[in-house]
Amino acid sequence: MFNFMPAIFTFVIGCTTLILTTIISALYVVPMKLIWFLMPGTKLKHKLAKRLSVGMSFWQRGNRFIMNLISRPKLEVRGLEGLSKDKWYLLVCNHMSGFDIAVLSYVFQDKIPPAKYFLKRELLYVPFLGIACWALGMAFVRRYSPTQMRKKKKIKNDSLVSTQKACQHFKQFPTTVINFLEGGRFTKKKNKNSPYKHLLKPKSGGIALTLGALDNQFDKLLNVTLVYPSHHQQENILFSFLMGRLDKIVVHIETLDVPVVDYAAYLSDVNKRVNFQKWLNSMWSEKDELIQQIMDNYQKQSQASAPKRLIPISTAHEDLTKSGL
């Protein structure tokens, strides 16, 4: 709608709308969560918990509104068939930008159950956003390296117990748990130490902990690949979107069976950790090849649609004269 306007105006409109939707969502869900704590009986709490998802839905619709309002990038989505709002999903995805969560919420709204994220505990202290995520039941966890968890039994036990506690309410209603396996956003600097051309190396600890905490709760694993072809491997994707410069987004969804993981055995048995990491690496290798295919197709389409370069008549005449024709 406003993508014809100067970039600075779309940036201001986008930022303002994003902040407002976040504040409004927080003002709705936080009082509801406080009422939930005071509610007697499990049935009443279950009913109110469903109402809490309205706040998440409002925030998702706000993201959709912003995308349509200031940029309208061409969205190419593959693999939405067969998904249900009545199942439990574990969604894994490559992490390219702070804009990724907004894209996922746009694509999967009303297609799968409400999304839950494992968030850094530090995000709890971000104004409005942190308390809204807390009220929506997101899991805030402290991050430890696999080495720390193996060396210190207390850390290992505390991590599993806290994650299991955070995940208890995930079992009450169909839920989608989203996990960015790379542990951080893609940057060219980080990519130098990666075996992949377009991705960072996936970390197995987080997904193993999730599968261990939720046992056999998940029906399917959704392997999602996000690509921003016009801004591939750039670190300013969110900024480019807010400036109205993002022209295309590709989202590829693959539905897979969920691996069975015994988390205690995963921590104690090096062979199980190696085999699980090999499985993740194989999935990431296929994802890397897929991204390369998407980029190749995008470049071919861009070249085909590019205007032909015309040679001035005078220049063409001089070339013919020099060649003796």
C-alpha cells in the first residue's frame, strides 16, 4: 500500500505499527495471565488459556498487516499441504534475520497450532515483548554448552527439569514448538567456520532437550527453509523490509517423522550424540543444496526479466566500419 512512498516513511510506519501491535498484545495477555493464576480449577484455566492465544493471533495479524502495508514482497510457499491445527509439531528452521519470526507467523497463521519458542532468558527483560512472551507461555531457558552440561551434573539436571516444567503446558493443547538449530542469526563472519555455503552448523543440544522434555508428544517435524533471494546473506534484512526494499521471500516446508531421543542416553553416550548430530548434518546439507537451487532459479529469472541493453546506432555503425563491413 505504502511501498510507493519514500523509504524513510515506510520505515517509520512499519516500526510504529510493530511497536503498537506488541504493546497492545502485551496489554491484553498480561492481565489475562494474572487472572489465570487466580482461577480455581483446571477446566477454567484451560478455557482461559485458549483465550490467551488471541493475543498471539493479534500480533501475527499485525505482522501480516505490516507486510501488506509497506512492502508486499512476493511470497513463495511450498509444502503447506496436509498440516493441521489439531496436531503437535516441532518446527526447525534456518535463522537468517530478526524478521524470520514475523515471516513464520505470516505463513503458518491458521495452518498449525500456536507457536511457542525457546527464548534466551535475557529477552524476558525487554519492555512489553518479554512480559508478553512470558504471558503467552514461551519457554525462557538459560543456555549452556554441551561440555558444561556433561561436566556438571547439576546443570544438566536443572536444565532438563526447567525445560520439562516450561513444556508442561505445551502438552495441554496442540502446540508448535519452534527451534532455530543454528543458535543464532546467519552472518558472513560466523559462516567462515561453517561447513555449509548458506548456513551455520546446526546444534543438536537444543532439539535433543526439547524431544527429551516432551517425550513422544510431537506428531511431525516440520523442516522449514527460509530464503530472501534479493538480500541473500545480507545482515540488514529486517531493515530492508521496513524500508520497503524486500521483493521476494521463499519458504520451503518439508514434513518429516520425529526422531526418538532418550535425552539421558544422549548426554551420557557419545555414540548417540554423534549419530544424532550426523542426522542433523545430513538434513542441513540437503537444506544447503536447496538454498543453492532457489538462488540459481532466482538469478535466472532476474536475468530473463532484466531489460536488454541497447547498443547506440552510432556505436554499432563504428564497429561495423572498423570490421570492414
